[in-house]
Amino acid sequence: MKKLYPNAAAALEGVLFDGMTICAGGFGLCGIPERLIDAIRDAGTKDLTIASNNAGIDGEGLGKLLRTRQVKKMISSYVGENKEFERQYLSGELEVEFCPQGTLAERCRAGGAGIPGFYTKTGVGTLVAEGKPVMAFDGQDYILERGIRADLSIIKGWKADEAGNLIFRKTARNFNQPMATAGKVCVAEVEEIVPVGSLDPDQVHLAGIYVNRLILGAPYDKKIEFVTTRERATV
């Protein structure tokens, strides 16, 4: 099956629709599928439910889709660096489902593995547990969390072969791997594409069976989430 597409817009053609659920890889501005996010923004697809560790920052990452009011609901674990996110949430424009970080990763992994739900101690006795079934195991309470299945996964990788076998680079691996498996369709953007057989099978992080469509996203500009400087030392 042909997996290579010339650009993000072509790779998303026929996949996007209003009201869909998207799993998006990345952590802050690290390992985010920039080209695919831009293509979703340009397509104008709206009423989106997005499962992602966070919503980027103002004007970058998923923050671009917040700015254009294309997101209806976020399923996230950390949203503290996005003022527009805060404004939309407090004004009632944006629905938010807060989810502990490890639980979010496991919900996506479970969805990709065909597991509809699992029990965890994380969140017991907190607001996270409200409305969720509780069961005792060995004398301790656990809450039921549902696996996440999305209409689309968008992820960012470092290197892939033409069959979609993919390697992540260091911490940019973050949420990309579990998000990739949770979608009915997975579209990946990478920094380099090599011929089949070029990758050491032992180094592959995500098998090509999970990647439906693939684009070369490079070159990328390195974006800094926080710029911290100090005063020049004087002698």
C-alpha cells in the first residue's frame, strides 16, 4: 500500500471531518506534528475533540487550533502554558477533560490494544474519580478509566522507511507511540525517509503496520518554549 504523500494536506485528504476525535503526539513543543497541525488549521475542520498531553503554547502547536476556535474539547494532563486555553476554558467556550499524565498515555495505549477500560489507583479520592466506577482489589480502591480510540492519530517521528517503520529521537518519543496506535488512521510526519531495509529492525520504535500515511516534514525550525537568560557576568 502506498504510504508516502507529497505534503500534509494531501496526507489528510479524505480523513478530516467536523466533530472528529484526534490523538496528537508531542509534549509542549517537543515532538509535535507541526505540518499536520497546520494542515488541519488550513482545512478549517471544526468541533474537534483532541487527546493530547497539552495544547502547546499560544500560537504554536495545538495552540494554533485553539486560536482559530476549531477545538471543542481537550483531553489533556497539562495546560498551564497556554493563556488562550485558559481563557476559553474559564469562559465556557472549551470543554476540558483533565487526565493524569500516565493515565492518559495508558488510555491511548489501551485503546490501541483493543482494551476498552482498565482500573488504576491514580486519581482515587480526587476530582478525577468523580462519576467513575470504583472497584476494590486486595482491599484498595481503583477507578475505571476508558481506553481512547480516535478517528485520527497525528504524530511526529525522526526517521522512517518507506513502509512506515519509524524511529523517534530521544525525548521526542514522548506520547507519539501510544497516540499512533489509538487512531483508526495514523498519519506521521518525519524528518527523514529512507529506503526499506535501511533501518535496523532492533531500533524501530513503531512498526509500519500502525502508520497509514507518511510525509517528509523537514526542514523544521527549532522552537523554544521558554527562553531563560541571565545577566552577563562582570569581572
